[in-house]
Amino acid sequence: MKNYVSIADINSLPNWVDEAIELKKNPKKYKNLGEDKTIVLLFFNNSLRTRLSTQKAAQNLGMEVIVMNFGSEGWTLEFTDGTVMDQGKSEHVKEAAQVVSQYCDVIGIRAFANLQDKEEDEAELVINGFIKHATVPILNMESSVGHPLQALADAITLAENNTKPKPKVVLSWAPHPKALPHAVANSFIEMMHLQDADFVITHPKGYELNTNITKGATIEYDQEKALENADFVYVKNWSSYQNYGEVLNQDKNWTVTLKKLGAAKFMHCLPVRRNVIVEDAVLDSNQSLVIEQANNRTFAAQIALKKILENQ
């Protein structure tokens, strides 16, 4: 594996999950693998878990870590070929990617969707620009349409907490005051397509995701019906895909409560807005797996980096 940029780059999800769970017992077992190697983490957007967990994962593998926040520290990059750069952008990705590649062995990139232009977001200009012009492997730390590190952490969390041959897993939309990207939901759905589970997506009408991604999944517009007999409930807000980037409603009836949750385990990628997405009683209960998920972010990143390093 050269790059880890989507769930499709995983050759066997069960094997990766098993390796990650085993790695948790001895996180520094492969510390020699990254000795004398460097990873550069480029953040075009803010981060807490992704930055710290990926940095920790790299250190567990013996790598040196360099972090750069492009929003405040780097030149504004141009990603379009043939552009006359006589406006605000100072450097082209063609040069930047090659230059950064000289300083490291792996490049991690985090660049969100702008939610203004669907075609531009789906073109993944930032991460694809680096894939095209960099000379080292690329690690996706969340892009416009995917968050494969989060989805891998979610798969690890499901495996560690599942007690049934075929659990019922529900992905539920919940209200949020801001327009949010589709990346986490997209990658979670792609990951669930690789699982033996009863998988249901529930959201209000108008919040349908990209049908190329949701194809084959059960979609239920009645949240309470969808949550019946669920074993895991993964909650996430996303803006409209059809009316791209719009917040169509903020229906508080979709907020997840203990009553709705029933006996299910609660999952969320964090950060989460308390008493908007989910009530305090859920997050503070022993049914919440959000802290476990955050911990598994380290081991998701570590397995992905391990695969990349083993292929170099």
C-alpha cells in the first residue's frame, strides 16, 4: 500500500482491525519500523484528535513528526493547472508537494470540504494535488469527502464492543447549527459495507447522501423506527448533499436521548455539541463509546502508517 486515502485502500478490514487490537497491547512493538523516518502533517483545517492521535501513532512507530498549519503558517496554495497566479495565492502545489516530499517519508493531509461547490469538493483538489505531485506516500487525515482514519477507528470500536454475529448498526443524522461536511458519514458507510451487520441510515427527507456511497444500505426516515433493537447508534450531522451545503432544518426531535437509545451503545466521532446532537445523559452514561473511539484513533493511524512503512 502506497497511500491511505480511503476505505478502499484496506485490503482486509478484519485483518487490519485484528492487528490494531493486538497492537494496543504493545503500542511500541514496531518502533524500529519508523526509525530515521519523518512524517509531515499538513493541516489546512483545525484538529484535536486527528492531530494528536496521528502524531502519537507516528511516535509509537519511531518516526519524527513535523506539523504545519497552513491556515496561519504556510503560503496560500494554488491547485488548478494553468492558472495565472496574479491574485492572492503565492505557491502552486506542483512545487510545494515536491519540496515537502524532500523533508519527509510520509505526508499527512487534512483539508475539509468548503461546501460551496460540490464539483470542486468531490474533485479533492488538495489531497489529489499532493498525491499527483508528491514523491512520498500520502495519509488522509480527513478530506472533502472522506475520513478513513475515523472510519477505521470506528471499525475497531465496533469489533471490541460487539457481542453478536450480526449486530444492528444505525447511522443517525442529528441537528447542528452549522453546515457540516459529509466526510465522516461517507467513510462510515463505506466501512459498514465491509461488515456483516444489519445497517440502517436514518435522516430527515432532504438529507440523502451521495447515492453512489449509500447504494445498498437501508434508509429509514423515521428515526425512532430505525433505532428499534439497535446495538450501536452512530450519530453525526451533515448538511444537504442535493442542496449542497445547506442546513435544511434543525429539528430538535432528532436529538438523541437515552429513551431513544434504548440498550444500544452510542458512538460519535467528536467534537460533539451537547444537548444539540445528543443529550448529556447519553454522553455521561456507560453506553457512550466516544472516549474509546477517540483512543482508537491512535491505533487506526498506527496501523495505516505501519502498512505504508512496510511497503517502502
